[in-house]
Amino acid sequence: MPERPPMPTSPSHASGAGPSLSPLKGGEGSSAGVSTVTVQPEDGAGRLDRWFRRHYPGLTHGRLEKLLRTGQIRVDGARARAGDPVAPGQRVRVPPLPEAPPPQAAAAPPRIRPQGEALLRDAVIYRDDWAIVIDKPAGLAVQGGTNTERHVDALLDGLRFDSAERPRLVHRLDKDTSGVLLIARTAAAAAFFTRAFRDKTTRKIYWAIVVGLPTPAQGRISLGLAKSGGPGGARGYERVHADDAEGKSAVTYYRVIDQAGARAAWLALLPVTGRTHQLRAHCAALGTPILGDGKYGGAAAHLPGGAAIHRLHLHARSLALPHPMGGTLSVTTPLPPHMQRMWEFFGFAGDAKEPFAELDLAQ
């Protein structure tokens, strides 16, 4: 178990964010009612459809989907989808939209039980005036969706630590992926960290157990990925598929650290891009799906054994990125219990020192 960094408790000083109105103010030019709006730091990073829901409550999801399909809404000049991520600084083309409906009594937000916030506080492994880092448990979603009321985003008020601002998500992990999750404490911090992710000055290393042995034992996967939704566009069923022609560029470096014959291997993974389910889809494309990942590996992702075998064995092991005050913020998390058991079962070594030290992602 690595030592935890010191956790200063002095609160950050925040500036309040203004209300979101419809139509959104701050357009940077318009033509025949069309405006270009820059995503603001206080918005943080998130899905495009959620950005529209927050700023244009009069726009139905069906209407949004139609405007996206016909290219009337674009992000940085390119066509986009409802689930695409947007971040501060990006420019959204917004056509004329309906006014917001008359104000109604706000629905009561889902009741968050104290034990939920306690769970998140107990997961904090680093905190300063700019950042909070948690060791996200497997099974806890980062954002809400169908039948998902308990998730990190809903629990962020429990991580204020006397700050005037509500913390903001900067990036995401799959629900069943454990490990390092960075949270910004202020709008300024969110803008800084989001830029670091966008400019690829972050270094994220994942550990996984895959079924089979990749050949060669180390390499670079460059395979475009395209999204395909669930039945009727239902959330929670989204997946990706390899498609170099229509998909978005996705690049992952991998290295075998240890192996159990040809039965299974311990992989270190370093994603250069951050596409949805990228590591899961890339490992499956290698012919060695991540252990427990039936969504992308089917029956080939399972081995005979106990319940732990059928859980996803993917862990965000470490994160290093520039800190707003200078230097590097670097955090490492231990394996979750179900993965630790499999490390012991296969007899894998306990650690791997910087498996990608020779790679310069800035080049």
C-alpha cells in the first residue's frame, strides 16, 4: 500500500458562477440567429447533451439529436454526437432554439444518503487547494444515467471541505474500472486540468489482466473507434467498435509485465487518447480481452473460477500531470481487492516501475 501524500485542509477561494439562462448569453457572433458559444470554465468537462440541458432547458433531447444529425450543431466546426465530451474553451455552434418553458417548481434532487458521501470521502487519497484525487471503487459510476442515482457527480458536495465552490469532474472512468480519478476544486482548476488532458500532457497508466498472451509482448495500438448506442438510443448500453474510416482516432501503448503461461497476462496500458471504452476495445482487438469484460470479449473474456473472475480487471493505477502551482501532481493507487486476489492467484509480482519510461507523449 503506497504512502498517501499530505492532505492540506486550507480552503480554496472561489468566485461564484452566474446562472445558466436560455438562450445562453455570451455568443461570439451570429448569422441569421446562429451563434457560436464558448464552453466556460465553470461548465467543467462533460457530455454535450448535458451542456445543452443545462443552458437550453427548452430544447428536448429528440430535437437536439435531430440538430446534431443534420449538422446544425457543431463543436469546433466538426459534427458531434450527444454523448461526445466537451470542455472549457471549445466552441459550440448553436442554431436558433426555443425559449425555455415557464419556470416550474424544481423537482427534488435524488436523496443522497450520508453513507454515500462518506464512501467518497474515504476514497480521497490526495487533496490540496486545487485538486482532489480519489481511488474510485469498481462499481461506482462517475456520472448518472438510466437507473443510476448514486454516482460520483451526485456526491461531489460531500467533497467541498468548506470551499465555496462545488468540485467539478475533469475526466471519467468506466463504472466497473477502479482507480485514480481527478476532481478539480475550482473553475480555474477545472480549466487548467481540462487543458492538460486535451493537450496530452497527462500520463495515465492502467493495469489489467487479459485472457491470453498478446503478440508481440509490447506495442502500439492505433485503431479508430466509433460509438454505437443501445436499443432506441438508451443510455447505459453504449459501446464502441473498431472503425478506422468513420471512428475517431484512438491510440494505446501496451506492455506485458508478467504472464501465467499463455493463459493470462498482466498488461500495463498507456492511452494517448481518451475514447469511450478505448482500453477494453483495444485489448479485445488484440485477441486478448480484459478478464471479466463480457461486453467486448464475450465468453473469451472469462476463465473458470470464482466470482472474482467475472468482474472487470481494469485499474487506473497512476496519474501524473502538471499542477497549476508548478511541478507535477503524481498519484498512484493500490489494486482493488478482487484484482489483488487474481494477482496472487496467478503469482504475478507486486509492482512494475514506470513501464513506459522511454515514451515521450509530447512528441
